[in-house]
Amino acid sequence: MPNGAEKGNEGADLSGLKTVLRDADFTAEKVNSLIDRCKTNRGWDFPSMLCLTEDPRRLNRLLRLFVLGQPVAEAAARDALAPFPLEKLAAAGLVRAEPGGEVVSEFCILPYEDILNLRDFGADWTGRPAEADFVMGVSASSISLALATIRRQGEEVLDLGTGGGIQAMLAAQHARRVVGTDINPRALALAGLALRINGIANVELRRGSMYDPVAGETFDLLVSQPPFVISPDRVKLFRDSGFPGDTFCEQVLRKAPEHLREGGWASILFSWGHRDDEHWADRPRSWVEGSGCDAWILRLRADDVFSYAVQWVRGAGGEAEGADLAPLKRWLAYYREMGFEIISTGAAVLRKRKAGRNWTRIDALEKQDSRGHCGPQIQNVFAAETLLWSLPGPESLLEARLRVTGEQEMQQTLTLESGAWQVKTAQLSQRRGFAFPCRIDGMSAEFLSLCDGTRTLRAVIESVARKFSLDFQRLSGEAIPITARLMKSGYLVPA
């Protein structure tokens, strides 16, 4: 085992706990329903959650134990967990006995899809800021990364900055082997427990900073949710990198290609700073150009530095409470020193490719809807971009065979005219991935219906020109750039 390797999922089998929780209806749907009913702009309203779980039925006892971190009478805990023995959880360090015959969970268990994820109890429960080695659970950024990950069967995967291990456990469902790394030993301990509870055997955990634990190794897929917050501190391992400005994220991106095999993919969440009068993509674009990878940089959020600092310093669980403004002022002074006015947060998707000229694409998608898993759409966009960049000129696209992906839907607005319903507007959008909505007319709908992969774009345009009695040259001049846009949005892919 390499230096810095942790035990991972070694130890007593705890997968029986997952069976018990599933049988008790301890599911993502039920837990999220409880959370959503008690959510406020400062986090979860704890008294409301206690109120909703007051009835002593089995699910409520498990929710109080593993979600709310409340003491539960030992006899009630045994009954709720049966037939899984309480002693097994105590031996694994998951629960502890309290005076008065009660048991308390050491960690919060929250389901995401079919996975049980462990995290530390947050400020909503403890009433105090997170400790330095605090372990986060599944967050909005975790879900964004999961949805933007390419998943292929039989891969070898690196999860850089695994934290509680959610990305590694998702990858384990399709990968042959996964390596999860983190600098925080507490995070690795929780990830190891989660692997045992979920019965996952193909994940190895290693301790170390950045790429040190996998020096010289390459993978088919790299996923990373590193400590990407631009912070002047090194107080919290899940948040603060200790590097100046956004240089930690820069290094994660710059070094990722060294650990990708040919044809391998990377999905990385990161933040970067810039001035308001600078183009938002200049810095991250410079980090990936010349890397030997095609790159798609997606901006998912943009905050002015004041809003960004308030979010992390004075938000739920932040270190600045009451009237203490010193931490907030210190963060703002740090951003002035760095010359940052805007903090952008997004994802970079990379694909290692030696053949042909590599390309970099940028998109500001903070106002875009995302509909479920984006992986297939991302692959379609990469195939389209690669074809478009390989063409000697726009008219060369006429010889390409393209097909619709089958992932789009059309919404029409109809008006009643002369006693008949007429289509007033029609909008095409993606059913999976980023919506990329676009207006469409009857001619465009006819055009798309003919793109079945069996005929060239030239033949499709000729057919449309005949049907609508239009000049081919004029129509092709309009259709080529429209086709390119549809390809870039994932509606059309090379056959």
C-alpha cells in the first residue's frame, strides 16, 4: 500500500446498517422532505425538526439518532436498529453510550441517491462554528460536481479531496478501482466508515496534499471538489487551502492533465478571482491552455467580494457571530490586496487528447437550468466541438452526417386565430443536462427531423430547400451557423 494510505473500508462489515435503514424507509426522499419542511434562510430550524419527529415510531427514532444527533434511549435504539446489533456500531465508533442509558450518534448520516453519506453535525445542532477538521456532507457544490461527471464502466478513478467520500462512492458504482485522497485524517475516517456501511470494496483512501498521494499515477477519470474557497485563513480544512488567492485551484487544474490517461476525463470544481473590468474567463483559460486537453470552463456563480465574504464568514456556521465584524473586514482587506472584485465559481471539464488541435470553450451558465445528470450532454458537446475545430472551413460541415440526440423537448405557445389554433412561438430545450433553450420555427423543426445520421447536412438542407421552395445556397449560408450552434448545445452530434 502506498505511503499515506488509510484503511479505507477495512474493518467489520457494517452494510447491515444500510439494510436496516432502508427497511425503515430512511431514504433520501423522506429525509429531504423533513429537511425541506424545516429549512430557513439560516439553515435548518432545529426545534421544528424535533417537533416533526416527536412520535416514537421507528423512522423517527432513527432520524433523531442519525440526522438530528439526539440522545435516544438504548432500548429504543436497539429496537429501531434490529436486527443490526448496537454493539457493532459502538465498536466502529459510530455511536457512544451516554449516562442515563441513552446512546448518541457521533456522526450525521444522510442518504444521497442510494448512498449513505457521513458528515459531522453542523452548527444547526451544536450551536458553535465548525472545527478545523470538520467534515462536510453532500452540498449543492457536491451535487453539481456529481452531475457534471462523465461515467464509464470499468474505469480507474481519482477523487482528489474526497472529504466524506461521496464522489468516490458514486464513482465506485461504475469504476473498477477508485482512489480517494484527502489531507484531513478525520475526513478519511468518516469516508472509511461510509464505505463499510455502503458495502463498497473497490475504494482505496490515501492521506496527503494535492497530488502527492498519487505521484506518477494516471487515471481514466479525475473528480475533485478541493477546498476552493478563496480565503485568507487556514482555519477549516474543508474550506481553506492555505494558498494565496486562487493559486490552489490553479495548481489543481494545471496538474490534472499529468494524471489523466489518453482519452481520460476530469471534472473539477474551483473558484477564481478577477476585477470587474476583466473578462471572467481569462484566468482559468490560461490555466488549461497548452495542457494537452480539450477544456470546457463553466461559470456557475459570480459574487461580488462583499457578498462572497458574508456567505463564508457570517453565514450559517461562520466564525463571525453577533457584532464582531473583524473577520469580515479582514477578508475584504485580503481581496483588496489580491485585486479581486468578483469571485467566480464554476467547473472545468477536461479531456486528454493528443490527436488534432486542442480547444477551450467557455460558458457563463449561472442563469441556466440544469436538468439531472449532464454527462451524456457533455460528451455530445465535446464530440461536436472537436468536429467543428477539425474542419478546414464552415462549408466543410455540409459533408458531415449528424443526428439528433433524442434528449430535447419542444414547448409551443398557440393562439386562437379564425377559429383555429396556430403556433405562435416554439422553444426547444434539453431534457437532460443544461437546458440551452432556443427559439425554433417550422422550418427548423423539419430540419432537425431529417438529421437522423444517414444523410449529410448537404442532403438535409437540399430536402428542406425543396419543401419550402428556397434557394439552396442562400439556405445553406443560414443553416451552417445554426447547425453549429445546435451542435454546441448538444442537440446535434456527429453520427
